[in-house]
Amino acid sequence: MSNNIAWNKGLTKETNTSIANASALKTQWHATHDTSGNNNPCAKQIDEKQLIDLYVNQGKSLQQCGDIIGLSKQAITNRLNGLGIAKRKPLEIAYNIVYDLYITQHKPIKECASLLDTTITIFRNRLKKYNITIRPQSEALRGQKFVNVNVSELLKLYNDDKLTIKDCAKHFNCTSPSIRKLLHENNIITRPNKGDSHYNKGQTVPDSTRSKISLTLGGTGTPYEGTYDRNVFTEELKDQIRLRDHNQCQLCCKLQQESLDDIGRKLDVHHIDYDKSNCHSSNLIALCIDCHSPTNVNREYWKARLQKYQTERNII
């Protein structure tokens, strides 16, 4: 009895017909199409002589050949394999050339690779092979950029023309940290970002602006709503409240001197109803920082408790 069993045994007649039709269509497609790639309408036609001249005679890299012909590096590799041309081994670069470009001339890796007509990866591998320490990117950038900076011109732009560090960096086509470091090396004190001094030092914010801030934060438009007026809630007022409360936290009885010894900080003065504009003495109480922080949670409880405490000690 034969052990050979037909591969399509058990299949229905309709299935056998579908398989036969698919096989026929496949055979017909291969008969009408050249799958070798030579006559493929989707493949870019390449002049084999040009490719051989570029890669073999001129010694161009795969990427350079691809850029000239207009194909990817992988497509050039596949076409060379089809022509039976072996791929070249990575370029062997002598130690003295690598050392001269990278160490002596202090050129970045990208520029070194371009001068040697190789890739960044290959040049980096040669540095590792020759045990040459690769510079950090910031150091490489600093060595490259400072070459183009004229110190006298920089000082004129920064001191006389009052250009910002960022504008000076754009002028010399380098980074802001490079300009800042160069100024420090020449004993130039750098300015704050917005001018010779703090841009709003000494300015008083008008009530109209305070009103807009209140509306922006969802308030009623009352100036200093949600914050406090520094002209009212002064250090003198805070010291008066601390003295009234015997320089002692009114919750844990910690002395102000203990707070100064522990963390170098006076007792806080807390607004009981959380309205920073209400600086009446009955609404203020001295608390240490450990007792002040919890009052920011469960505010209704702390408000009621501290108001009751103020009433009990007849502070109205």
C-alpha cells in the first residue's frame, strides 16, 4: 500500500479550484514581469558604468554614491552585490593623522570625518581603537566656537552697545554659555537678563494692575485680594503681633528664640481668615513654621478654632 498521500486530500472541490486559479495567476504574473530588478518599472535605472566608476575607481563611499545617483545606501549595496562587487572594508586611518586632526588641531569629530571622507561612526571607532579620549560635546563646542569670537568686539557690543548675551551669541554664531564664560574670563560682570539692574526694582504696582491680577485669579477685582499689601503688612506690624503673643507660638508654645536657634527663622504671622488684605490685629496670630504649615489644609476648621481662641483671650 502506498504511503504517498495527495497534498490536497480532504479539500473540497471549490477549494482545489481556487488554489489552481491562484497558482495559474502567479505563473502568469512571473511570465510577464522580470523579477530580477533589471526591467522592474518601480526600480530606478542605474548606469552600471557610472556606479563602478564612482565606487571602484573614485573610491566614493556607499552614501556618497547614493547621493550622486539618487538612491539609498542600501539600494546601492544591493546593486553592487548584484554586480558581484565586494563591499570595501572600513578605511584604515593612521594614528598620526587622527591625533593631528582631533588633538592638535582640536577639530570636532564631524569635521574630521568629512576631511577624511569617512563617516562619524568610523572616525569615532578609530579614536577608541587608538585609546584617544573623546571630548565631551560641550568642550568640543567650546573649542570650536571660541575661534570666531573677537574679544575686543565682544566687549564693545556688550558694554558699549548694551547687547544681551543672547544677541552677542547670535552675532558670533555661538552659544550663550560660551559668551558668558568668555566675559567671566575677561573679568566682566554680567548683567541680569533685562538690563543693568533688576527690571522692576523700586517700581510700585498700581491698584489698577492689582485689580486685574485679582480678576485673573478668579477674584472680585479688589486690589491685593488673595495677597497682601506690603505697605500695610510690614515687618513692624509682624513684630508687634509677635510681641503681643509673647514671642511664642500660640499652638505649641515654642519660643521665637528656639525657632531662631533651630532654623534661623522668626515666628510666622498667620492671617486667621486667610484674607491677606485683612491685617487687623484680631485677624493675626503668631505661629511657628511647624504649626503654620498645617493651617493650609482644612481651612474652615483652623479658621473657627483660631477665631474662638482670639475671642477667649479678648483680642478683638
